[in-house]
Amino acid sequence: MAKATWSGKTIAESDATVVVEGNQYFPPTAVRTEFLKPSDHTSVCPWKGTAHYYHVEVAGMRNDNAAWYYPDPKPAAAEIKDRIAFWKGIRVEA
């Protein structure tokens, strides 16, 4: 069971994550979306495509662009479509 936590709150928890490049990609249904706020930030991976981001907010604290997902990944990364991964101090344990 993989679990993502930040500031004492569980952000995501699932036994159906997909691991790519050491990152746990959680199914959208396993993520507590009340902690996610839309971001305009994007980045491009040569083989996965364009990543879109969320800010993570817990108890009035905000972690900018700390979650990302690929809404339209390239074919090589199709298995992570719409799955959400975390970084920037969000603890992910598997």
C-alpha cells in the first residue's frame, strides 16, 4: 500500500499505484482532491509528454506545484494517464 502524506494529513493511499522513474503514480480515485488546487504550471518530459500540476494545500499551508499528472501522455507512458504523483517534501511510502 503506497501512501502520500504532508503536514500530518494523508493526501493519497492506494495498493494500485504505477511506479515510473521511482515515482508512485496514484489513481485519481485514491487521492483526496480537497487538498489539491489547480496550477497553471506545466513541464515537458521527452518520453512522457506534458505534465500538469496541482498545488497541495493542508491546514492553510500551500506547497506549490507539489503534485503532477499527465492528462494526455505519449504512448510510451499511457499507463500513467491522469494518475497523480507527488514531490517537494510530500512523503511517499510504499
